[in-house]
Amino acid sequence: MELTTLIRAGVNIIQLITYENKRVHGFVNIASQELVRDWYLWNRIEGLKKWDNEEKTFETIEVEKEPSDILEWFDDKADKCILILEDFHPDFDDPRIIQRLRIICQSKFENKSLILLQPASKLPCELEKDVYVETLDLPDIKDMKVIYKSVCEKYGILSNENNPELLEAALGLTIMEAERAFSSAAVIAGKLTSEEVRIIISEKENIIKKSGHLEYYHPNETMDDIGGLENLKDWLTKRGRGFSKYAKEYGLDAPKGVLMLGIPGTGKSLAAKAVGNAWNFPLLKLDMGKIFGGVVGESEKNIRDALKIAEAISPSILWIDEIEKGMSGLSSSGATDGGTTSRVLGTFLTWMQEKKKPVFVVATANNISQLPPELLRKGRIDEIFFVDLPGPKARKEIFSIHLRKKKRNTGDFDMDILSKASKGFSGAEIEEALKEAMFQAYDRGEEVATADIKDALEKTYPLSKTMSEVIKSMREWAKSRAVFASSEPAENFSDSETIKVPKLKQETYNNPFI
């Protein structure tokens, strides 16, 4: 942060948005030495204090605890200084405070500056054009080295600053959070080496979960767990190589993301999990539903905070499952939610377009009609894949995968019969049919056989029958707008389409393809 430059440029009031007050104190201390100024700190509990750089401590100057008094002191008495006001934003509702701040903004000071230090973005409209607002980025590797070294000194541990795994594991945390994570590892293990990465990550997961917007996901799934989807898997494998330094030297830009559209239960979420495992990147799951808050401006802050964490631990993967549900209020945005959904979407799309950090976005969607067209534009994402129902070959692979997971020999089953019997079934429906067959066989005290699975399939009514028109329309849409995830040609379900299936009211009215 170029705090010194802002002060030299004549910015009288700077608002810094962060929870890390002590970190800002460090920035101000450096700036004050470069500018040869004193710096002061005020809060409504301790009053006004002056920093003594020789003693490395604060000394109380005046017990000015009222906001109006400290602004008067700064305007009339202060000279050649930088003043930090901590958590001053609750007083922005006072018109006298706002007027006093406006006077300070418009004054011609040459040797003093005011810093508003607060955890949330709040600024009266009267000051928006005069106050410079900056959100402090999360600590980088250099900052983590300083924290790591200080914790090692505190606990008498031999430090090794060339420990990138441990330092990278703490990225995404604030200074205080990283200090607690390192301290916990030091107390538990008595050392701070690469072996303690798991402790740091565990602490980090708990902290990230507290935000309520992100979940640190540990995928066990691999590309081998995905049946079919050859085109998608091949594309993801190639894109994963785009994050290497050799790709950058070659002139390639870091991959931005992929959008997977399609029928429920066809492996979109499974593919997202497998990417995190295949690339060995941190996988963060973003819950769009939890982004929206009740307080004005809270939703926009939530999405910015979530994206900031994803960037801080990059290279990383940001997984947004069923993204269309988070944008469900877009069509009525402005009429029912005050435009909140539009602003959140705008923030997210702008970030996707302009992000510099290697954060790969994996978004999945079931309902094409609810997706905003801005999201589908190339440049924000690298490719759009349509994930269809599995073909005959893919269904055999899916059966084999699930049978192996159940510790069954695939050679004991007739895959041709099962593939034919499961025509029109999604991967999730195949898995459930296998589970049902095993329950029935277990109840009889027998080993599950092909006939049991075939019987379970025949008693299941798949989505290809209940949503045949929708699937047909989705395929037509995808032909010109997306890449098919599977190399197998789409199967015709004409037999099922002739069957009259009762429909729910929402199946008809919420789908523009019907």
C-alpha cells in the first residue's frame, strides 16, 4: 500500500478498510519516518495517544474521547502529523461530524493527514468524492515470513524462512489469524516445519468457515472416478498445465474458469471436486446463497471478502455449485431486492474479467434459463461445457466405478445388459439403483447380481422420462453455444417421450423450453 504517496499527493482523509489495525500501525510508522512526522492514535476508550518510536510504545497526550473534540484538536492544534481514528464510522450519522470532516477534506493542509481505520465499508454520501477509500489486501508471503519469524522467537523455535509450504498454507489469513495458527502449531508440535502444514490448514479451515461464505474442501475424488465426459476431462488436464511457469514463459495467460451446464446428476459437481485433486490446488466452495445479507451493502462486502480470500491463497480453485440459484433474484432485481443481486453479479463478473491472480473458477448450473447472459461471455470464462446423460460406453464405466467402490468384481456382472437397461439414466440414478439392488440382495442374504440391478433400474423412473422435452431443448441450445462434455453422441429417448408423464406446476412454468 502506497500510503506515503497518497499523503504526499495531498489527500487529507484516507479511509482504510481492514480488521488488521496493528498492520496499519506498521504502515503508518514507516510513512511517518519517511515524511518526518509524528503519528497519533485515537479511540473512544483510550483517548489520544502519541507513538514514541524510540521506546516503541504509546504515550497518552490528551484524554479526548469525544469524536467532535478529536476532530477539533486535529483541525486547530495538530501540526506535522498523521492521526489514526479507530472505529470512527458509528459517528457518521451525526451531521456535525460529517460537516467537520468535509471542512477537513477541503482544507489546504500541507503537513497533516487523517486516517479513518475501520473493519467495514461505511461512508456518508457527502464525503464520497473527497475521501480516498482503500481496502487492505490480505498478507502476502513476505508478511507471513515476518509473522513466522516472530512466532519462532516467541516459542524458542529454530526458524527456517525457506519453508514455502508452511508459509503458503497460511495465505488467506489476517496477521492475527496467521499468528494464532503458527502459535497453535508451535504449541502442539513444538516445531514449525513442513510437517505442521496440516495443523495450519486445519486452523485455516476453521477460520474460513466462520465467514459463512466459503468452505475449504478436501476432495478425495479423482478423474478416474468420472465415467465418460472424455472431452471435459481432456480439456481440464490440458488447462491444468497452463499454471506452470513454463506456460507463462511460453506466453500463455493463466486459465480463468469453466462453466458446466447440464442435467442434474450427470457428474458436474464430481468433476469440480476431481479438478482440485488433479491439480493439487486448494478447493474453495462458495455458497452464493449465504453471500446475501440483510444489511444494505453487506452482500457486496461478502462477495468481495470471499474473492479476496480466494486470491490470497492462489493458485486456487473457486467452486460455485448451482450458480443459477444464487442469481435467482436477478430478473426482479431492483424491484424486490433493491438491486442487490445485480450489484453482487456485477462485482463478481468484473472480478472474473480483471482478476490477475491465478484463481480458476469452476461453476456448475442445472437451469440454463436462469443464467445471466453476461456470465456466458468468453473472456470471463475459458469454455462452456454441456454435460448430457451418459451414453452406453459411459454407463458401463459408471457401473464399473461404483461396483469397484463397493468392492465387487466387475467381471461378475453383465455390463452390456446393465448398460442397455439403464438407457436414459444419469450417473446419480445409476448409483442409487445399485444401492437399492444391494439392499434387496442383502435382505435376502444373497450376493447382489446383474438381475438385481436390472430389476432396480426397471423400477426407477429416470429424469429422461420426466424431463424429456427439457433435455431435448437443452441439447438444441447447447449445439451452438457450448462444447459437449462427452465424446459419445447423444442418445435418442423417443421411446420415453411418447409416454405421458404428469408434470409439476413449476416444471411447466419455470422452464422456457416447454
